[in-house]
Amino acid sequence: QVQLVESGGGLVQAGGSLRLSCAASGSIFRFNVMGWYRQAPGKQRELVAGISSGGLANYADSVKGRFTISRDNAKNTVYLQMNSLKLEDTAVYYCHYAATLGYDYWGQGTQVTVSS
């Protein structure tokens, strides 16, 4: 079992920045993918960014050029640097961990609110 603890969410004005962190603990596989999803009220949860243990990253089109995902494998921690935040970025952000199809876990979520 894997436990994920997110931190770094909060309130920020449009154009500002936040940095989210997610620390994983438990039965960590050597090869895995960690990422960030978000869910706004009344909307479906969507992938924001993901990164493999080998460092390969992918992003949703809506955040490319603004967000950067990174990880520290020694600390089992993934980060999401969010710049140029927009009102549309307001959501609960969830950390996600996956190693195999039947082995994936979610964090409890951290609120990101972008104000005008």
C-alpha cells in the first residue's frame, strides 16, 4: 500500500504561482508513474501532468508552458510548479501514484484557488 501526502495548495491571485508537493510512502515500486490530477466543482477529474521514475513527463494542453512537473526519486516526492495561474486552474489537486494496472493510489487532495 502507498500513502500520498500533498502540500502547497492555497489561495493565489491570477498570474501568481504555487508549488505543490506530494510525498509517497509505503510499498514503493522501483518503476512507477506519479502525477497530478485536478477536479473542479461539477467537472470530471482530469490529468494535469505526469512523470515516470525515468523522468519522462507529459502535460495537459491547458497547462503546457505554465506548469512544470518534477520528482526526486530519493525522496519519493513529486512536485508541480504552477506559474501564470488562471481562474480556470481553480480545483482540488490530487496526487496519483501508479506502478501496475492494479496498483494505484490517490492522495486526499489539496485545494488550489485562483482569484481575480
